[in-house]
Amino acid sequence: MQRIEKGSCDGIFLSSVLQQGVFVEFLPGETVASFIRRVLSLDAEGVQREVQTLILNNGCVDDPETTELVSGDTLVLSGAMPGLVGAMLRSDSPIKAMRKSMSSGEDRRLVLEGRLLRLKLFNTVLSDHKNDLLKLGFFIEDET
Amino acid sequence: MDKILRVKMGSKPEYAVEELGDYAGLGGRALTTKVVYKEVPPLCHPLGPENKLAIAPGMMSGSAAAISGRISVGCKSPLTGGIKESNAGGQAAQVMARLGYAAIILEGESPEGKLYTLVVKKDEISLVEASDITGLNNYDAVEKLVAKYGDKAAYMSIGTAGERKLAASSIACTDVELRPTRHCGRGGVGAVMASKGIKAVVLDDAGCSMRQPVNADAFKAANKLFVQGIKAHGVSGQGLPAYGTNVLSNVINEAGGFPTNNFSKGQFPNVHKISGETQAETEIARGGKATHGCHRGCVIQCSGTYVDKDGNYLTKQPEYETVWAHGPNCGIDDLDAIAMMDRMDDDFGLDTIEMGATIAVAMEAGLAKFGDADAAIKLLQEVGDGTPLGRILGSGAAVTAKTYGIERAPVVKGQAMPAYDPRPIQGIGVTYATTPQGADHTAGYAIATNILKVGGFVDPLKPQGQVELSRNLQIATAAIDSTGMCLFIAFPILDQPETFNAFVDLINAFFGLSMTADDVTALGKSVLTMERDFNKAAGFTKEDDRLPMYFKREKLEPHNAIFDVTDEELDQVFNW
């Protein structure tokens, strides 16, 4: 893997790799919510306002405060989405029953060494927080 | 909007301006549905003289109310054989409403196959032989019309797909730049307009003024709060303006509900190449626009301008459904090719959802390989050229699948499904199955159900059935479709009670009403009841309210989901 940090890439490359997924370390016992607060430098209110769509291993996260991260997870962070489906994909959506056949996805974790997860940033979260990721530093696969 | 223009086509085309009568107080979908329900024999042929095409701006169109520029078109559909309402943005709704017409109703049939241009001005209505634009596609036809009738008018037109009466043909409405980019796309409404002998409608509101509210002060105050709420919300104020509706591609793909290669997979590996984020960056880098409104008075601005590699205008910013239909559903990851097909659809006058789904079916039939963008463009060109193959493709996904012996036709009531696979996202599958319109993601879109309490309050702490939610959503959507408001207002309304209150106050102040949630429910139910009754009389049964069987049999990765809502549950959606 190749480490990327501030000054080592341009904006278009950054946008592309963050959409495809980069590898980021998480802390022992860290939950989805605490990871977002730390990595994106947001308080709880900021998370609720800016990161309304949370997808973990292709399943929706409705309780980010108690969902603990596991090595190999793929976590997607997105703003609120338009459309009926966008609404039902929101974290703890009032119409979440409409997506009840989406599985939680533990069996879709990647095999990674150490406390690494694959993080994808989309839309306004991508534009507003890509520099937070650069500041933190992350890894990409060599062939990317 | 106190009158109706009724155009009777025949050996001697004529028109009459009528009072509203039974149609008073209605607009948009409510009005077009009532016209079709009351005046069209359900068993008529959709292209026969008994069918009618009703064009109606929303109840709030032509006023200063923000985002009130949707126009509805209704008829019996040549694609589904049932009732159809298809709506679009653009300038037509605002201009037609300011002209004072609640509806234009086209009836009869084309005299000797001739096409006419209907010109509607403040004090003048005329039917002009359209020999100068017959045989032209939308861009060329509109250019000639603008040269003749000016750049202040709004235009509705059909391309050659409509002239050939293809079941996937649309009616184009011009946008702010007088480009034919906003389409009443679904259900083959373009073919019905052609069958009436109308190539184009010119709407010129010179000398007319904006519709005035009954209570001006209350209206102004409510509109201000409404706009503030829309701009403050993350979806309508940030996500949609920055990325357009294609902001959905990445997320729906990640959720495993992004139909790929004719609904055979739920994820597309190269989604980042066609995502809204990449599309917006591409547009900006080339000198296009990533933020633009489809009509004056829009404060969301979810559209844009897509330019080619040399910076020349190619098309408006392709929407999510278009990007998906011509992209991942055909295995294509080339934004320029997708934009080219969007341009061709707009020009020929075709529904982008239907055409993308159809090309994917054709690919499954072996006419081209999934992922081959050049071959997809050639197939679409066949439609534009009117070849025998093109006429099959232009008749939609169901006809194409039948022609080539393909089971996997993702259609309900003959209409192609939009960009959400109903297996992992079953709630939308219930709406696809049961809406009287044929598979349609916008039929159950208005997610303000809890605030409106339409159909009963849904406790967010308890998992509710897909059926109950779909019912409530369809009722609320039918009501909002009648106002002329863009459905994207649903998000600030859902999340911000003060914006919902401003929305209700806006309507009440405009009409001098005291509308309640019960009134909204009653309006939505009445529209759906008429639509259901029309379809029943046209021969539809509960067996038509089903998804194709393979959605119950073929598991979709990554969730390995099938559509398992039972038929008995589906039959409960309209049980009021």
C-alpha cells in the first residue's frame, strides 16, 4: 500500500480515490460515530447535520453510536440524498422499513491486517472533508 | 387559470375556450387525471380519435411561488394501455398558467396525417400547418419555431419518435435557454400528441401578468420562509445544486440497489467514472455548469450544462435516471457517451429511462455487448432513423424483450423500471408494482407522510409494512403532483416543520383557503381512485399489480435479495 498525505496528490486524484475507497486506521473499540467525529473533526451535531447517510459493508447504519468498527469494514459517508430511496437509506430513516431486505454485510468485510478500514467519501462530505483526510493521511492500494 | 382550451382535430381543426366547470380548483395531475377519467373511453385505442391529451400546469404555476413550474400531461398511454400522467419542468407551465389556461385538451385525430402547430397567445389562438417543422427532431424544430415566434415564448414539441407514434416517445418542453431538454417522458405521450396532429405548442404570454394571490401579504411571507427552508436543507440547498440528481449513483451503488447489466447485478464496479461528483467536476473543468435551474423561479437549481471535450454545449446535465439507464444498466462507464445518448433522446423525443432499459434488453438479446458504448449509440440512432429495428426499440423494453425472446424485461404494466432495484429496496418495488402509472419511482415519492399524516401516522420506532408506507407515499405524491411543485420540495418539508408550514401557508394564501392535511389526503386519494378505476375499466386486474416473476426468483448480490412481498400484501395497497 501507498501512503497519501498533504502535498502528495492533486484534487482530481483525491476526489477519485476517495470515491473508490481509501484505507484508514481506526482506534480500538471505536464506533462509527466516534470514528466520524475524530476523522472529520466534527462534533455530534455536525455529524448529524452533515453525514446523514452511513453505509457499512453495503448495509445501512441506524445506530452509529453503538456500531463498533471491525478490521476490513467498508464505511461510506454521505450527505442526505434526494429521492425516496435516498430518504430510506438515511441513518435511522423513518421509512427504513422499506429497505428491510438489505443485509448487514459482516460477511462482506475485506481481509486486512491491523485496524484498517476502507473509507469512501461521497458528495458534500467529500467536498467538505477531503482535506481532513489528507491531513490525517491514508493508504491506497499500489495499483490505484 | 379560469379557462380551458379545447382543440378538436379533424377534417376541419377547430378550438373552443370553455369555463372550468367540473375542473375548477384542480391543476396538474389532478386535472389531467380527471379529464381522462371523465372523457376518455377506457377501452379506446391510445392512438385513436377517442383518446385525449390533457396538458395542465400545476395549481401554483404562473405565480411567484418558488419551484412551481411543473406541467402535467395526461392521456391513455400507448405504452401501458392504462392511464398516464407525465410531468416535466421547463418554462411551459409558468407561461401557460399566466395565459390563464388551466388546461389545453387535444382531441380527435390528425386530419389526413397532417401535423399542426398550436399557437396560444393572450388574445389569439391559431392552428398553423407545421409543414416547416414536420420531420425535424426537437432541437431543429424548436430553432425554427423560435425564429418564427420569438424568444419570449415557451415551446412544447415532439421529435421524429413521436411523429412515428413510438410508445417510448416524449413531449419536450423548452428550458430557460429555449432548448428542448425537459420532457414529459414516460408512457408514450409524444405518440398521442402526434395522433392528434399536433407537432408543437407555442405558448406566448406577452401582455400577461403573474398570477396574483388572494392574500398577498401572507403569500409573500410564506414564500420567503419556504425559500429559506429549501435553501437551508442539505439535500435541496447543497447536494442537489452541487451535483444534481446523479448525486445518487455512488450511494445507491454502495447500497447494492444499482441495477447493472439489465438488472442482473446490484453494483457497478466503475461507478466513480459516471458519478454525480465526477460529472460535476467534468462539467466545471470543461467550462459547463454544474448548477442551473430548469425553469425561472427554481431555487434548487439541480440541473447543469454538459459540454464536450472542446467546451461545446452537448446537452443539459444528464439526470441520475438517464446516467444509470444509458450507463451502468448497459455496462457503460463513459460519461461523454451517456451525455451523447441523453442529447439523442431529447432530440428524437424519447424517454431516457425507457430507452436505456430497452438497449439493455437488446444487449441481453445479443444485439450488442454490455459495455459497448458505440454499439449503444448505434442502436439509439436506429430509433432516430426509423428503421424497422429502431421502431421495435422505440416501442420500449417490453416489446423488445418479446421480439427477441428475453424473459428479463424489467417492466410493470409495460413500462420500464427506473434506477432502483426492487429486491434490496423492496418498498419501492411495492410502488413499482401497484401504481396505476406502470413502474415509476416518482409515483410514491413524497416522503412527507408523517408530517402530513397522510393515510395515518407511521411510528418511526416501529417497523411498518412496505404496503402501508407505499400507500401513504402514493397519496401524498398524487397531491403534490397536482400543485405544480417540484417533488424535491419533499426533503425540506420532511425535515423542517417550519418549511412544511410555510408550504401549506403558501397554498392557502394564494387561494384564500384553509386547507388541512385531511384535504391533502382526500385530493391524493381521489386522484388515485380515478386512476385505478380507469385502469380497471380498461381491463387491468390485480394480476397487473405485480413485478415480473424473475424478481422473486433471481437473487441479487450483494444482499442476495429477492422481492418477497406477497401478492396478498400488494393487493392491500389501495384498500381505503
